[in-house]
Amino acid sequence: MKLVVLGSGTSVPHPHRASPAFWLETSTGSILLDIGPDAPHQIARQQLDWPNLDTIWVSHFHLDHCGGLAPFLFGMRWAPQTQTRTKDLSIVGPEGLKDLVTTINDANNYRLFNQPFDVVITEVDPAEEFQILPGITATSMKTPHTKESLALRLRELGGKAFVYTSDTGFTTELGEFGKGVGLLLMECSFRRNKPLQTHLELGEAMRLAQDCSPQKLVLTHLYPEWDNIDVAAEAKLLWAGDVIEAIDGLRLEI
């Protein structure tokens, strides 16, 4: 697996951190993990094969995580690069995803589903196991962020495992969910004294890292209060493992 960070930031406009989105290249296809408003152009900027993207995962319905979905579908409808595409585009996420996309589509007759290919929307339940790509098993987990928010664990046939928490408050269940993965992509919104219980601050993130013991930990969803602070150095004061600060454009092997 290969991970490309497209957006390491939040909903707050930032000169160097786009809204959340992550491109995951696997042995059998590509997955876009969340699709913030900046994602469509970030994908092109990183010269990724967006016309042939296989699957989009939507973790929850906050606009910084799904606000780029309708513009991306609208762009694919008109892009010369997609006019000969025939394979389905799969969009997977929590209950309510179909209604959300349909409501946006019908608001102005955008015809988001009028593509040369089929757009297939699949809703999954918490703790559901499903095939997100051929040979890639996915498991979801309910997180304390919104009523629909889900974390995602992916496992290849060869045994490589990856977890994306997306936005979440603290829960010890994540410690078990992310145990032993090759890469844990975890939010770390705040440094300390978090103003919201539905996000993580550094100390909580490191407690989860100790429980999960991932080979690599990538901290993302970084609010501007992290500007000019060495995120990895701060983290390593609390956990001795391999910690990486998510930066837009970062590429990692899992």
C-alpha cells in the first residue's frame, strides 16, 4: 500500500494544509479516504490517476470531509479524461450517504449520476466487515464524533493492515481496533486543553498509540494551533514509536 496525504488540515482555511483527504494505492486499486472541498484539485496537483479512481470512502458528513464529493462528480461528468471510462465508481460510507448525495444532486439538477460509468453508493453499518476492493477487507467502527462517523480498518490478503480514524473523540475501543497495524492514520486536532470532546488532543492520541503499537503513526487533522510546533517531537515525548506529522503531499509506503 502507498499513502499520499492530500489534506492534513481541517475546515479552517490554511495556506499549507488543505481539508482532509488521503489517497491510498493498493495492490488491486485506489481508495480516496474522505474528500474535503480541496480534494479534487489536490488530486490533480499530486498527479494521481483520478480518472480511474476506484473507491471513495466518506467517514462522516462534516463538510471538510465530504464537501468535495459533489464537485468531484460534477467535474468527472465533464472531464475529457473520463469519457471512455466504463468501470463503476464506488462510494462507501455511513447510513445517510445516499440521501446526502441525492439531495445535493436534486438541489439544482446537477446530474451527478449521469456519467459514462455507474456511480454505486454503498452504506455500511458500524462493525460491518465488507470488501472495499478485490482482496481488500474493510471493517468499520463507530467513533464518538458525529452520530454517523466511522473509523476504517483495511487488510490486504498478504496481511498488511491500515487504520484511518478520521475525526474522533477519545475511546479505548480505538486501541483495540488499531492494534498491530502497519500504519495508523489518526487525528490529533489539538495540542492540549481541547475545546471539543469530539476530537483528540496529543496526550489522548499518544495513549491510543501505546495501545495500538503501530509500525508507523501519522498524525493529521491539525488545527492552526500546531503551526510552528514540531508535532512529531512533541509526540515522541509521550510515545517512543515512529511518529510522522502529516504534511500535504507526504507519500508513505505501508
